[in-house]
Amino acid sequence: MRGDSAGTVLVADDEAMLLNLVDNVLRQAGFQVVTATTSAEALEAFREDPDAIDTVLIDAGVSPSGAAGVLRPMLALASGVGVVVSSGASPSDELRELLADCGGRFLSKPFDPQTLISVVSAMGRSGTD
């Protein structure tokens, strides 16, 4: 782990209330959090310092091209980043394949805070430190 932080999580969700809730839960659990409300913001934040992000938690609907369209360029920059995709709907075959390829996880909405913390903790690059 980095210092007293549980790691850094990039959270991308277009629902402001849910984004704020996830941000608060993860910060209280010791994570540093970077937030984005669009796929463009998420990509920009990730590109600024891909090695600083341990886990990407992205809502499947944050991008018109779906989560896979945002995750592919991120994974090209940092293949070891942890990936969690959340959605209230079942993942597409394309998304299932991408998650399998990168060792990512799917988190069904709604989820409780403990499940969120557990999944994010398990996925981060720093999760094995």
C-alpha cells in the first residue's frame, strides 16, 4: 500500500448522487478517490498518471460506447490496473470478455458499502501488498 492509503480509485459514474456516495464510502475506508462524471473525464484523469490509479470503478453506462470503450485505452496504458464495472443491468458479452481478459469484476447495482469496499480492495494493484 502507499503510505496510509488503501490505494487510489478512479470512480466514473454519471449519477452525481451515487458518485458522491461511492466517493464517501471509499474515502472512509482509506482510499484516495478521483471522480469523473463522463467517459472523457475518466480517460483524462487516467491519462494524467496511469500508474497512480490502482483501481478503476466505472459505471457501465458512463459512455455511449459502454464501459469497454473507456476501459480499453486505460488498459493499454496500464494493463495491471484493477477493473470493476458496475451496472443495474447484466453485462454484455463484450464486457464479460473484457473483464475475463483483464481479471476484472462486475458489481451489480444496487450494492451495499461493505460489498463495494471488499470488491475494490480485492481488485487494486495495492490489494496484494
